[in-house]
Amino acid sequence: MNVLILGSGGREHTFAWKLAQSKQLENLYIAPGNAGTAQCGTNVAISATDFDAIKNLVWEKSIDLVLVGPEDPLVKGVHDYFLQDEVLREIPVIGPKKDGAQLEGSKDFSKQFMFRHGVPTAKYKSFTKDNIHEGAAFIDSLEAPYVLKADGLAAGKGVLIINDKDEAKHELQNMILNAKFGEAGNTVVIEEFLKGIELSVFVLTDGNSYKILPSAKDYKRIGVGDTGLNTGGMGAVSPVPFADEAFIKKVEEKIVKPTINGLLKDGIDYRGFIFIGLMNCDGEPSVIEYNCRMGDPETEVVIPRIESDFLDLLQGVATQTLHKKQFSVTPDIATTVVLVSGGYPEDYEKNKVVTGLDAVKDSHIFHSGTAFKNEEVVTNGGRVFAVTSFGKTIEEAVAKSFAAAETVSYDGKYYRSDIGKDLMNWKG
């Protein structure tokens, strides 16, 4: 099979690395890809949202299946584009159509969906400039901290958690009236704060059946001890020790099944990944958010733990035969440590030459923000690498990741030295 992956980050490199192991794969293309994906297939300098150029590539390379990595092309309707085109309509796209992608594209849509189908989540209300005056009263009805979410996509920066009531009211005005997050904040969802510990559960579905992928916990803050600014993710661990078999069974019964059945009831033919951001509240799962794709850096610990043929699973989604496909996961623990550019998540420099990659032996180096320049690997983003390792314990796995992180070198390199520390010797 000839496969095309859309995207350029660590998630897409992990997909490419896993697909390259399939005996069913003939040719692999990644658009636009990075210096890491180039080791697994052929990079093509096309944006993941340039649908016309993607069409030409699919036709030229006789692509049999398209795997969409990031949310942007899904929310913008790449799957719909394929279905509406006579040339492309028979080529399966792994990723929901525009209607299903609204689970991530609109926080208000997803909250309405959860309430409609009985999926446990925090109570909420949505506000626009037409009823913004009611927002202050709703904030008064809640206990601190206050959670404000821009309705639309805001590059992972559209969620504010605020302890001060007056500041929360000010930020509501700032988001709606002053366009703090652009058009994404035209509608703002305010919800109660859920107390507990966060994790993510990932589901692969063909629209009818599903496979629950391994759980993971990521680390969003830039600083040690979960301090400082939010990032796209500084590391991840899979599986999560507090998400035991009994808890995951609760997630399946109370969240996964109602979500899949809800999509069917709403007439949404959803084929792809569902990222379920959860809070474990005293042993009970509650949904924080849905995403319409795999997370990053969670992909870098979840996908490597899958022992089954990944391409075969994707074919199961494409042909709606996922229930017939074999699915197994290693019991070993995977950890990933993200190396970032100095200054990230604020201003940072690119084009820093990377050395030491070939010296790493006990870990997988997934490229996130890299490129080739004069036949050298250089930094090309805020998050540069995800260093993934396996172990029988979190301590063993993360020690390998930290050792590899020290082996890789570039000017301004930074990583968190406490990934997984909160989960070691977990007692609950």
C-alpha cells in the first residue's frame, strides 16, 4: 500500500516510524514532514491544509490511504474535500469529517454533545457578546478556580484557569470584546473546575466498533514541578498507574460507549482517533475535552506500545472492519521527554545545528521541530525532539530518556528533569 501522512510534528514522525514496520506498506509519503520522517519515507513540501496540492500528490503517487495527523486540516474539512471529489472519493481518509471534527473545533459543540448523550463532564455555560453580561453572574455562581475556554481552535492556548473572580470577569471581556484569542474567542465557555488528576485515553474507531488505545499522562507546563507557562507538552508517560483496569472499564462504560453511540445517533460518521482528556475525580472519570486526533507528545508513548500492525488497524477503520483486527499492547512502560528550543514557549531561535543523534542507542528519537540545512539536522520549532524509552518501571524508562536527552546537543536545549516523577511509587 502507498500511504500519505499529513503533518510535520513528533506525532507524524511516530506514525511514520510505526507504519514503516508494516509488511503491507509499499511507499510512505509525509507532507510536509520533518528531518525525522525523512528516515521513514519521502517528505513532500506541501502544507497539510493545501488540499488542491494534496489531491495532485495523491493522484500522482497512487496513494491508497491518507492518515491525517493535526487537527487543522480536519476542522477545515480535508475528509469532506476527498468525499466531494470524483478522483479522491474512493481513497480512505483516517480522521473525521468536518462535523465530527467539531468535537475539537468547538468547545461549545462538544459540551452540548456531552450533555446530550450523558457523558460526565463539568457544568458549563457559553457566552458571546450578546449575553456577556450574564457571564459575570455565572462566574459568581462558581467556586474558584474559574475555567474559561475559547470556543474555537487557539493553538492550544485558549484555556485560562484563574483563581481571582474579578480577573476571571476581566478575561471574559478580554476574550470576547478585545479578541484575545482572535475569532476563536467570539464564544467563550465557562465551566466549573474539576478537582483530580488528569490523564488522556485514546480511541480508534471505524464509526461502529472501536479499540481503546493505551492511556497516557502528559506534562503541559514549561517548568519543573508544573510551573510556568503552558506548552504543547513537555513529556508523557504510558500507561498511567492510577488508570487501572477497573478505572478504564468505567471510562469505557461511562464515556467511550456513550460517545460512539452519540456520534451514531447524531448521524456523524466518525472514522479516526478520538482523544479524550479526562479528570480522575476520586476514582470517577469526567471529560475535560475531546480532540479529533492523537495528542502530541502522547502519541510518542502510546503508538510505540502497540504491538499490532498499525497499518492493518488503519485499514480496519477504512473498511469498517476494525472489530476483526488483532490488537495487542506491550505491558512495558513508555516515557518520553521533550527537548525544546531556548525561550520556548515564547520567542525562540531556529536553525541551531543538532549533534549526537547517532550516539543514542536505548531510546527512540522522534523529531518534532527539525529540518535539513546543508545536509545537517537543525532546529525548526519550539519543541524539537521527543525522546521515548521503554522500561519495566517508570524510573527505568525515564532514566534512559534523560540519558539520551543529555546525548543530543544543540544551542539552547532545554527539557524538564521531572517527567514521570509524580507517578513513581504511586499510592493514590
